[in-house]
Amino acid sequence: MICIGERIKAELERQERGVSWLAGKLGCSRKMVYRLFEKNSIDTLLLMRISKVLHRDFFREFSGELEDV
């Protein structure tokens, strides 16, 4: 199972960006971003916004998992 929060955190670290940066781009608090890192699932609209901000298609990663089913 994909833990989307861990993937988002890893991508943020890979890009050498901070939690404050992501929170600012999303218009939310740092606390919300830290909570996001712990989630196994998130709202699709939020995931789309995060995908755009980080320039990474997280949806493709999920759909790729379907090929293994």
C-alpha cells in the first residue's frame, strides 16, 4: 500500500524544500503539512494541488499500483 504522506515528504526532501515552503504554497499551516505526512490517503483536490506545486504526478504512482492487481 502506498503511504501518500511519506511520498510527499520524500519528494519535498528530494527537492530540498522545507515544510514552511510547502505550507506557503498550499496556503495552510505547517502543522497541517506535518499531519499530511502521516496520512495514508488524502483528498484528490489537495493531491492535485500538491502535485502541481511539487511538479510530480502522484496520481500516476497510484494508478501504476493498479497494474499489479
